[in-house]
Amino acid sequence: MDASLLVQYVVIALAVLLSAWFVAKRQFPGAVRKARLALAVPLVREGRPGWMRRLGKRIAPRVVGGGSSCGGCDGCD
């Protein structure tokens, strides 16, 4: 396989993955949040190496504060 063809395939694969992630975040925010949480929880447990804990904290979804003016739609970003 030619190197330029391989680069082209990698670029196309990245574009497809990014667009699929964007659609999933927009159409299924609850499912994406649950998946991120399921991936992050095992990584941040006690006894894990520091790099693994940092990765888990980066993957974990942000904590949503339920302020008095919040309607609970989870649309705040």
C-alpha cells in the first residue's frame, strides 16, 4: 500500500469518527454521558497510576449543578 493512500485512509477514518461523535453528542446526550461515566469510573479508582487517574478525570463528564433557575434540560455547556 502506498504511503499517501494510507494517509488518505487515516484522514477519512478520523473525519468519520469525529462526525459520528458529534452526531452522538447531539442526538443522544444521555447515552454519551452514561458511556463516558462507565469508561471513567474504573480509571479513577484508588490504587491506579497517576496517568490513568488523569485520563479518567478527563474522560468523565462534567458535574451538572442543579441551580434554582435550572430547568434540568442539561443543555448548559
